[in-house]
Amino acid sequence: MAATETEAAESGKAPNHRARLAGESLLFLGLLAGIAIMLNVVGYHFDLGKADLTESGLWSLSDGSKRVAASLDDRMEITAYYTDNLPAPYSSVEDSVRDLLAEYAAASGGKIHVRIVHPDTDEERQAAEDAGIPAQPYQGIVDDVPTAVQGYSGIVMTYLGNKQTLPNVRSTAGLEYTLTQKIRELIGDKITIGVLTGHDGPTLAEGLTGLRSALPTYDIHEVDAHQAVPADIKALLIIGPETEISEIELRHIDQYVMTGGSVGIFGGGIKLSLQGQPGAEPVQTGLNTLLTHWGVRMHDDIVADAQCSRAPMRGPFGMTVAVPYPPVPTINFDEAAREHPALFRLNTEAFPFTSSLELTDAPHDASVQVLARSSDNSWLMTGAHIDIQPKRPEEWHMEGATGPFPLMVAIQGTLPSAFAAPPISAPDAGVAGNGGVDEPAQSTAPARVLVIGTSAMLRDEFLPQAGPNGERDTSHMAMALNIVDWLAQDDALIAIRAKDVEEPGLDVPSTVRDAYAQAQQAAQAGDREGAEAALQDTSAALDAWRHKKALYRWLNTLGIPFAFGLFGLIRWRMRQAKKQSARA
């Protein structure tokens, strides 16, 4: 009788225990669902922030853009016109534009007001047309059928009676950079920079028109250094001079730096000719009179590098083929250089027809940093006439000293005057002594000087053409524009440009790069056996790299589901163990 009562009690206890566990599970799921709903409600009404883990902040507004938006003194209206249901891939652009504009509005503290308009009515379509946004054809795929429709995708910005229009925004690539530039143009607070004139180099009227249009937030003026450099010039650019700079000009430049001015020197060691038979010849501009006192010297040569770009060359049967072109080295920046504002997060850059630099004694109270060097497989091309005609790989010969050679140097701090010694004559000034230019022994404020052996990245013939909204492919101009911003101490756009550089892939292992460079070097030296051995090493390194990438791919594909499955299995086993212990 007693046993029967005990069994009955246990059998009654088991269903109650299972019911309690089921109730706890339902309560747990209900709590999770309630928390999720609450987080969505709170997130909808309040900005809880977000985490952007990409290296260059691809999916969040940069600090520079936030500062520009916060600097508005009055209300700015931004209206985005987007036709609904555009074919892919344009159909998703509106959402990305909406999110980006919402970030600008939040950063402005209520000064920026955003409207998204779907021009469905005749009145809305006419408003878009009047704002400077015409209907345009969009081709894509709808229900697996090629489709072409007319639609609108543009942005209008108005501020204090002024207007900026982006008539054709089909992608968000580079959009933040363009929007921040347009806002700064509407604000109208421009920075003045100067370009040295009078030495047969490129001018703002011919040769630097692309640079000028790519810097709409700057007032750029030509500067004649026979007179004192104006005090309102935030940075002075010396771009590819081809004739000697007189002593009085050098003294005025030196005096400008002694007041804390910034100078960017782009080339000045060679005179380049790309017409007819391409070639170069050395020039003596006198810039080293200044530079040697500030920690660097520029040579009158061209650096050739086995790690280089390619150039078209007429091959057999009149065909054009792309061949390695050593006079255009391709430079990989190291981690320390990539942290400097001039190279912020840039990985690589071509240095066309660059002269080598040499470090001299660094000023006591200034930092001298080499930002770019050629590779170990580089050499110097010298002579009264330097032949830069494209050739077959075996026709290039490494001669004389080999690299690496400094190609780009940044100097910052208190600099000594190049003319602090007793005055010398200045015959071109028409007076004796210092020509009326008084230089202190050292700069009275920290100065910035950047020296690079080439002017190519600033010249029209090397720059990409502007797009439909006036935007340019900043992945090819980022370094040049960053340099100008750093010299002018205006860094608002530097971090934004880093987003416009093409998204980085996996880093090529050093084993692959080294083996390929050895193969190029052996081929140029005519060492057939060495080249074949190096190519075999390259093939083996590539196979190992492919295996590694495949491993990462499978880990991403299967690793995360496996981890979730393992978590579920462990959770299930824990619950089974808990049930068994409860029965015991």
C-alpha cells in the first residue's frame, strides 16, 4: 500500500515537473521576444549609435563630415528625388542615400532638413526638372527581363539662397566626399593656397586645371615670389619648375616658411618631355638651397623600378601590347607611412618619372619622415638625356646604385632659415645684401614642408576626367589632394577620401611579391634559368595562397553554421542532464 502511494506521488510529480520546465521555457522565450521588440521600438525612436568595424569607416559618417555639418549657421534643405521601383542595381541606391543623409541631419544638430521625393506626379516631376535633375534612362533587369525606364536620381542642396545640384546619383561610391565638398562650397569659407609661377612649369590656366576643379573648397592663386608671399596663403605649391628660381625668390619662400608657412615641392629635378620621343633632361632649379637646410636634397635623375606599372608599346604585326614600364614605380606604403595624413590609409600609388631624394642632417627641432621608398629592385636613370621610351622587358638594364631610394619626405616642426648665414648678393633684385628680405634664424611657428620627386600626380595629363556631377575618381587623386589638405592644415576630407579608394582585397603574401620581383629582375638581366626558377617559386607561392584563401572561404561558409549547431547541441545536452537530475 505504501509503495503504491509512493509510485503515485512520483508519477504525479513528473508531469508537474515537465509542466514547470515548459512554463519556464515559454517565459524565457517571451522575455527574449519582449526585449527584441523593445529594442526595435527604442531604436526606431532614438539613435542608439552603431559600430562600423571596417578599416576606413565605409558605413559611417567621418568626423570631418560631422564637423562640416555641425558648422552650419542656418537651415539647409536637402531634397533627394528618386523614382520608385527603378531596375536593379539602382533600386537599392535610395535606401543608402536616405541613411547617409539622415547621418548628416543628425550631425548638424537640426540644421539640415532632408526630404525624399518620389516624383510620381507631374508637379513633382516638374519640380525635379526645375531643380536641375532631368529624367534619365536606367537599364537593368526586372523579372529576368532586360528593362529600360526613365527615372530620376538626384540631390538638391540649398543654403542661404545658394544651390548645389547632383543631377545623377546612381551609386553611393564617393558620395560622402562629394556631399561634404558641396556643403563646404555652400558655406563659402574657402582656404587660400598659392602656386609658384614663372618657371615654365604647369599653370592654373594650362596644366593644373584638373587640380583646380578637384579643389572647389580652396581659392587657388598664382604667386610671384619676386615679391613677399602673401600672409593669407595657407600653403604654397611649387609644381614642376623647369628654370632656375632666383635668390630673391628663394629668400621670399624661406621668409614665408619662417613665419610658419607650408610648402609643397613637387618635382624640380628634371624637365620632362612626353611629345614625340619621350625623354627627360636634368635641370637645376636652386630648390636644394632651401631643402638641404631642412633635411632633404632632390637629385636630377629618374628612378626606375622592377615593381612598376605597364605602358603600351607597339609589338609585332603592329599590335599594341602592355609591357612593364620601370620609369613609373608602383610604391607600397608601409604601416607607419599610411598613418600620416598625406597617405592616410592608402596602400599603393604610382610615382611617374620621379627623381630620387637624399636625407641630409635633420633640423634639431623638426621631424623628417620618409613616406615613400622605391623597392630593392630599383635603380637610377641619369645623363644629359634620359630615354623613357617604352621597351621590351629585356631591354631595361639595372645600372649603378640600386634602391631603395627615398621618393617622398614630410618635414614638420621648427625649421632653420636657409639664409641665416651672413647675407649674399641678390643681383636679380637690383640691390646688394639680402635684397630687402630679413629672415629670422629659425621659424617663429611650426612649419610644414613636403617634398616629392615628381609633379605628375598634379598635372592634367595624368589626372582622370571629371564625372557627371563634377566628381573625380579620388582613388587616383587621393594622395595629391591629401598632401594639399595636410599642408593647408585642413584635414576634413582626408578620412573621407580613404573610403573612395577601392575596397582592399586580401593582402598579397610577401612570398608571392618577392618571387615575382625576382623573376622580373632575372628576366631584365637576361638570366633565363634564374627567371624560370623564380617563376616556379612564384607558382608554388600562389598555390599556397590559393589554398589559404580556400580554407578561409570554407571557414566562413561552414564555420559559423557549425558553431551555431554546436551551441544548440550543448544547450540540448545541458537540458537533458538537468531533466535527469530532476528525476533522480
